[in-house]
Amino acid sequence: MIIRDVLPPPPPPPFWHRLNSFFAFPFQLRPLAYGLLLSFCSLLFEGVFFLPDALALVIIEIGIMLAASRYSFKIIALGARGIRDSADFGRESSDEWTYLPWKLFAITMVQAFLIGWLGWYSPILGTVGLFVMSFTFPAAVIVLVQSGSFFQAMNPGHVMDTMRIIGWPYALLCFFLFLLSSGAQVALALVLPMFDGRIVLPIANFAFIYFGWVMASLLGYVMFQHHDAFGFDAAPGSELDGGAPADRRTPEQVAAQRTDAEVAQLITEGDLATALGTAYEAQRTAASDDLAAQRRYHRVLAMMPEKKDTMLDQARRFIPLLMRRDMASEALKVFKVCREREKTFSLDDPAMVIAMARAEWRNGDAHATLALLSGFDKRFRGHEAIPQAYELAVRALVQGLGRADMAQPILTTMEARYPNSEQTQEVRWLLRPTPAAQ
């Protein structure tokens, strides 16, 4: 009995073991009633007497799509916290869900424009772009639900972090979502020949609503599987397989969350000094690689301008810890906070500077990449990583900003100091004369 009490509860089963529950979700009483109501609203177009029937139908269908999409995001957001029973949805609400369909529409439009441009420039690139964006789209939706931010959902760094957290099952998730996205068309092809007249409209609407909510239920469950890694807690009363309480926290996680709550309460009461003392003591007694303790301490320090020097000193330990955990996006945020407080802030580890600069370059921010690499050869004089810094700076200038003229002096320096290095050869290729230039 003692051993059974000490062992943590089993984790949620993989999502492919729960497919039946996702298909069953839209048939729960509340979503079923709501889905049928939305579906039959399409028959109201004739009642809009002041508009042509076709225009009225289009407007009503857009409204149905918008309402169904908002409910989809609610399913994902609450499913991510372990709430799978629609009867519990009523006590959970967020204004952010209202705007997520519009943000997702904007993301879709931007991606469609990029794919169209790539297809115009090169059909092969268009095909590759369509595959990449289709593959990363579920991760972008997860980021959008988690952050509520259009820009974070469009950020390749955040999308890649999400895919990394889910791991190899992400490919299987995309496969199931692809099948589900085709499910409505298959169902309609089988069912519609048995009906005719206006009833076809509600049937078609319900088919698309049903499969959309199945996909939302699946995405929410995948987020719930990894809610610790995504940084949010399971809702009280949520359940794992077999009805076990959804509390998979280790004793260390329980203690960390208790300290988080204590510090948050002190901050709410305006007692920043005590909050800082609590956060400091927690990180002092924790292991040096305790991410939660270091994150908490940094956040309190960032609220106290008079503790700037302490924050900068702590960040020089915190940022490498984040980078070692493959959390480059958060590391860059911490770095930028420090740069806002102190423009000369920098890291002492050249390898870490290179790693962060590469992360910024992967995010597509050439200016931030160059800012990190500025003065690298002088700060780390004689270091073996200098050719790598030069090469990355040239890439940012040439491929990011189109300033080959500014990169030419770097090549001259590299040819003088590192004539036979691999990086020098790469920079020569980047700055090779093109037919247009000739």
C-alpha cells in the first residue's frame, strides 16, 4: 500500500489510444445540440428579406463558421487542461477565445500569400512551402491557443519548440489531422446522395462542424499530454484514463508551484522585497539547474529596477541554463530584457553567444543576430569560434539584409586571418559575383 501511494499516477495514454473518445466528443449532449442549432441556421437565409438569397446565405454561413471555430478553440483550450466533459465547459471562459478565429484566419492568409509567391517564383519551392506550412500548421494552432498571440504563432522558434515538446508523435498527429480534414468530404459523398432539397445545407454544415470539433478534441488532448512542458497546470477535477485524478506532479513540482503561488501573492500585495527574498532563498537552496527556481527569481528581479545589477548577474547563469534545455525562445526573451536595462549586457561564453545568434537567425531576425555578434572578435580575441561568428554575420548581412557591401570587409579580414578555414570558403561562396552583379 505504501509503495502504491508513493508511485506517481500513470501518464495519460498516447492520443492514438483515445481516438474513440475524440470521435465521440461532438455527440455529447451540449456540443451535439449546439452543432445541430448552428447547422440548421443555414435555413434562415430566406428570412433575411432585405438581401438577395445568395448574399444572405454567404453571410449566415460565415457566422456559422465563426461560431463553430470559437467553440473549437474552447474545446482545445479546456481539453489542454484535462477538461473533456462538455458539461464542465460552462464554468470556464476567456475573452481571448473570441478573437482566436480571426487570428487563425490572418495566419492562414499570410501563409497562403507566401505559398502563392513561392509557387509563382518556383513551382518546386511552392510545393515544398505548402508541405512545410501544412506540417507546421497544427503546431502554430497550439502556440496560438497557448499564447493568444498572432506573432508568436507565426514565429518559427515557438512553432519548432512546440514540435520538439511533442516529439516524434507530432508526425502521427499531422497524419490523423489530415485524415480528419478529409472526413467531411468523404462523409458527404456517402450521405448526400440519399437526400435532396434544402436539408442538404444543414447536413453539410454538421459534417464540417463534427470533424472540426473532433480535430479540436484531439489537439486539446495532445496539449494535455504535455501540459507540464507547455507550462500550465491541469484543471482541478480533470481526469486521466480510468478516472484517476489528473495530478501527475512530482513532489518537486508541487513545492515549486506552492512557492510560485506564495511569490505571486506577495507581488499582488505590493510586497516586492519579501517576494524577492522568498524567490532568492528558493533558488539558493535549489539545485543549480533548477529551471523553475531560476525563472521565478528572474521574474521578480525584472520587476525591480533598483536590482538591475543582480538581475544581469543572475541572467548570465539563467540564459545558459535555458539554452542547455533547448529553450532558445525564452533565453532570447531574457537576453532582450537585460539589453533593455543595460545596452552593453553580454554573455561571457562565446559558444553560448554563437548558439543564441544562430537561434535569432533561425527566427529570421537578422538585426538581432548582428546585435549579438557585434564586437565578438574583440570580446573573445583569439577564440576559435571567431570564424563561425564572422560567417554567421555575413549570412545575416547578405541573406537577411541584402548588404553584401557591408560583408565584403569581413571577407577581407577572414582571408587575411583564416585563409584556409571552412568558414572563409563559405563566405567566399556567399559573396561570389552573380551574373546580375556582373
